Amino acid sequence: MFESMLMAPSDPILGLSTIFRNDIRKKKINLGIGVYINEHNEAPILESVKHAEDFLLKKEMNKNYLNIEGIHAFNNATQSLLFGQDESIISKERIRTVQAPGGTGALRIISECIAKHFNIYFGRKQRIWISDPTWVNHKNIFIASGLELHTYPYYNQYKHALDFEKFLDTLNCSVKATDIVLLHCCCHNPTGIDPTIEQWKILSENSEKNGWIPLFDLAYQGFDTDLKNDLQGLHIFCKHNSELIVCNSYSKNFGLYNERVGACTIIAQNNDHAERALSQLKSTIRANYSNPPAHGASIVSTILTNPILYSIWENELKCMREHIKNMRFLLIQNLNHNNQHNKPNFDFITNQKGMFAYMDLNSNQVTKLRKNSGIYLVDSGRINLAGLSKQNIQYVCESIRDLF
Ligand code: LMR
């Protein structure tokens, strides 16, 4: 049977890490996958996480199955992190959250649930719009879920900025009522370019007027300004829109990459709609992985509900954010150092936010960096800033400058 299968292409991000591991050169640098590396060249386990694990080890009484929707304390803590403790942003009865195996798992279950229901309801494939460019796995997830995939223009390569006019034009002319539009809540992956507050307001009004449903992908909360400010776009939408979806990941901001912790939160028009949507999400989960794993989500809910651990975590997140910002600054400084007139200027990276620098390098240049210098970045020319260090930054910048 299996002889009829063709070889699947290697994953552009995770596959790259495998190629990197197999590279026997001593001087090699992985700037591909979005993992936080500290100044000691380690992907650290946060102190807040270690404390929570100590506590859980002592307290844990059984290894019983979780509910289909996951740990209630975790789901409630997720809602509080997203929308605040009080009901000023969103009334609790309109909101439901399910735990998911990572942000990817959250996106997968909501999109499968939507496809399962609306492909029959509308008698055609439900459409989803993703930004061009976007995180490479979005396409895989939504196609595998059975949605019809479309892209909206997002990035102006010449101006190194958001192409808001074209984006809006697509929303007005091509996106239909009830279509899903995927928005990156903050720190757009891979471009690092987010809408301004004014633009978020226009988007939210557009959604309300034209009836498309916003699906927020939130993987980098806390990596731009802070936990609350990074949600400004989402909160603007909450004021205007009666329905929205948020898929958030705790991989980056808790450094819990291999624990697979995330959540899917839906906001509906009222309690009854929310309850029905929850029941469909649960049935999708049951048919996929039955119920989620406990450990990672227990860590997150322990930290989010304990004021001391919360403040340790908030501070650790701040340190990660500042280290990445520092690396962005050093990258620009080193790239522009002694720059000759005929070489490109990389000042545009200053305006980008989050973990990545979107470098405007083509795939030939990316391949050259990998082959000639042992520097690995994803084909789009995205650099994981946290992979840079004071030790390797000069070498990286020289290698990049040599490409021109
Ligand atoms: C990335 O964009 O590098 C991360 O989100 C890791 C992944 O799963 O692709």
C-alpha cells in the first residue's frame, strides 16, 4: 500500500531544524525556527515554570483523563489573560474556551469545526482569508481542515510596510459576509508589521459592516510592548464585533514549546450560541485527540492564578522581550556599520515587532547563507532575532553584507 505514496516535502521551518542538526560544520547558526534563545545560547526553562512544576509534582493526585474541553481553571485563566478579570471588555456568558495542543491545535480544531458545520450549511466550502505572506503552516492547517483558502495582500515589499490600501480593498471587494479572516493579533509572523490603532479600528468597523468573522492568531503576546498592550487590536474588535475567535499559544511566552499548550476561545452573540459552538468544538476534539494533555496547561494555569508566580513570569517575559529588542538594535547597527553606498540599508527592520526580522532576502540569498556560511533562516528571509548573540552577530552581518 505505502509504495504508492510520494515523498512529502520537508517542512520549511521544522524540517530546517533537522537539516541544521545534521550539519556537521562547527560554525553553524540556527536563525530559523522561532524559539527564544538567551545570551548563554540556551533555550531556558523559565523559573516561574520550574516553580509551578515543583508545586504540581507535589500536588498531583492522579493521571486521569481531562474533560474534552480541558482544565477549567486553565480555560478561565486564559479568558482573564485575554480579556481582563472584569466584564468590561466582554460579558462572560458570550465566551467559551477550550484547551488545545498548542496554537496549531487550536487553529486546527476551530477550522475543522467550522468546515464540518458550514460546508454543509452553505452547501459550499467555507472560505478563509490569510495574509500574504503569513506563517507557512496556516496554509497546511486550513486546507487539511477542509476550508477554501484565499489570501489578502498584506506586505508592501518596496516600502517595507503594511499595504493597508490593498488589504482594505480586498476586504471590501472580495471578502464576503460570513467569510473568516485570519488576523495576527500582534508581532505578525513573518513580517513583524502590525496595523496601527487607527487601522485596527478601520478593520473592526469593516468587519462589523461587511459581516466577515475575525479569527485572531495570538502566538506572541508580550513580545511587542506588554501583555495588555499587545492585545489592543483584539480589544478594539471586541467593542464592535458580536462574534470573534481567538487561537492563542503559550509556546513562546512561557517557553513551553514541547508541552503543546494553547487555547481556542470563541465569542458569540449570546449564551445560547456560545454553548452550541462549544458543543461542536468538543465533538471535533473528541474525534481528533479525545481530550488534551494535562501537564503544560497545569503549569500555565498555576502561574496565571498565583500572584507571586505571575509576577515572576511577567518579569521573565519582559527580559525575553528586551533581549530580543536589543538584538534587533544590534543587528541594524552591525548591518549598517561601515556601510557602503551600493549596499542596501536595513533601517526598515526598526519598525518591525516581535521575535523576527523580515530581511528582504530572496531564496537564493538564503540558500547561499546556509551553504557558504552555515547560517540557517527560513526561505522567506525571516531571521529569529533570539538566535543572534553578541558572539555571532558580527559574523552573521558580514555574511549578509557579502550577499550584495
Ligand atoms: C515559527 O514560526 O518558527 C514557529 O511558530 C514554530 C513553528 O511551528 O513553525
